[in-house]
Amino acid sequence: MKIGIFGGTFDPVHNEHIAMVKTAKQELGLDLVYIVPTYISPLKAIRTSTSPTDRVNMLKLAFNADDEVISDFEIKKGGKSFTFETVLYFKKLHKKDELYLIIGGDNLTDFSEWKNTDVITQNAEIVVVDRDGNYTDIDAEMKSFKRKYGKNFIKLSYQGSELSSTKVRMYSSFALSLEGLVPKEIAEYIDEKNLYKSNPYLEYLKENLPEDRLIHTANVVVASLKRGVKIGLDPEKVFMAAALHDMAKYIDPDTIEGFKYKGIPKQVVHAYLGAYLMENSLSITDKDVLDAVRYHTTAKAPMSRLGKLIFVADMIEMGRKYDGVEYLRKIFYTESIDKAFVEALKEEIAHITGKGYELFTETINAYNYYVKKGE
């Protein structure tokens, strides 16, 4: 028999998870697929707050065919979930069968960090599903994999979307539609259980931003968290700055007592006002977070890594459509945040001057500090 193993946090399971399993079954002729929710992922900086029971219940709604089994092995074991232990567990159950471990293409770059990868590759074939938004060079990874393990991984023909559980959680928290992201039954389960509860900040945003701006904001949060945790930033600070970066977009600055904005261009006043309201109305005192919001449209010199992250994420979130955005996205996700920031700053200046706007002093200073001195 051919046995598939598909693990993950599944917080929550979404349409791409379902498509990956369906494709693996079709292309590999799998007789059985075990869906294995983790207890704690050792490589994820953002820990799930959703109970194992709820995650398993949603998996049961998503995978209910006779050849799909939800395994609670890692949940019952508790502690950190190491894939090599899971593979050995199923190898013991299926001594004479072939095992196929299904992973996303984005996991290839992290695979070498997994514990006891030799044990994994000796006992199971690695099956990779590439996805949009994954800038891993699959061919290069194949060569590297072959050199290290003496065998190739299997790449399925299906090209998945960049949908993530983080996006589902953010859209749910922002009260945005989950249509097209998860099956209807799972959307209803999330809503009924109120799994991804909002907070006062998001409630403020939902009351003061139109739907299109909420979608943009949720997308900025997704991009910021995806990259931010990879470069070692505090997820809570990343979330706060990304979620609140446009909080004052539709507020008349003249209605806010004590806010002075003389000399600030009209198109960027909302960023300065947002930081002012965060500090004076929401009692947020973290300077790094406040500055990330204040300068997310103008940049400044010097700028923190959090500030650079929000500046670029605002420009490359998945809803942005303009010439050059895909180039910036690739740099954002694959190279240093410093390089991504410099390239985004160049793009922003070209955009501003192209529209005939005058460059703000902070932007000029940032250009001179980060770009001109390096030329």
C-alpha cells in the first residue's frame, strides 16, 4: 500500500490543504492519507491558541473520505511535534508499506532545520507541492536535496495558491468573508465557536475603515507576520504595527484636538495622525511600533527593522497590483529586509515624483541615508 502523511498546525485547515491532499492521492495513487495535526510546531514563532479539539473537529469536516484518517498521534504525545517521530510511528504501523510525506514548497528551505532529517528521508518519500508566493528555487532545492540525501523528492504538478492559515485567521478577526478560503462548513464552525476572537484595536478598525481598507490591512498583517517572524521580530509588535498602520486613513485631522500637522503632505498625514492616536487614545507607548506606523508611507533615517518591514509590506501585500510589485515581493520574502526596504524606497520615490508630488523631507533624508550613500 501507498500511505500518505500530511502534517501541520491546521489553525485552521483551509482549501489549499484540501487541494494538496486531493492532488497527492490522484498523482501518487495513495491508498490512505493520514492527516496529522501538530501539538506544538517546533519551528513556528506564532503559537496556536486554538484548542486541539477545535482543530481536529475542523479537520473532520474537511477530510471525511474513507481513505482519509485524522490522526491524533502528535496531539496525544504532547510537547513539540517532530516529524521524524511521526514518520517512525507510521512506519511501525505500516512496516511493509510505502510512506509519502507531503509538504509545501515553502518548507523546503526549512527542511534542513528539521530534526533527524536522515531518518525522515530513509523511511518516507518527500512529496512537495509548490505554491504561488513561494519564491524557493525548486530546481536548486532538488539538486541540494539529492546531494545531501542521495535521492530526489517528488514534486507534484499542482501549483497551489498563497493561501495560508494566517490569512484565514486575520480575515476572520477582521470580520471579512472566508468564501474561497475555507469550505462553508468550516467557516460556519469558526463563526459559531468564535475561534479567532477580535480585540479592541480590531474592533476600532472595523468601525472606522471600509471593507476594501480592511482587506488591505489584513493583507499587510499577513505579509508582515510571514516575513517578520522569519527575521526574528516580535510577532505581537509586528501585528500591532501592521494592524494599526492605516487606522487614521479616514479621520479628518482637524477634528483631533492637539494634533499638529503643518508641513506634512496631505497624502501622508494619516500615518502621523495614526501614531498620535495610538499614543494618546490607545495608550500605546512602544516607540518602535509608533514609529513604524508614523513613517510607513514616508520612511525616515534611520529606520528600525520593524519600520522597514511595515513600509515594504504595505507596498507588496497580495492585493497590490502595479508594475514592479512582483519584483519587490520576491526580494521581500527571499532577501534581507534592508535590501527590500531600499528597493521599495526607490519605487516609492519614483511613484511620488511620477505623480508630480513634492518629496517630503523625511523621504529625502531616507533616500540620502539608505540609497545615495550606497551608490
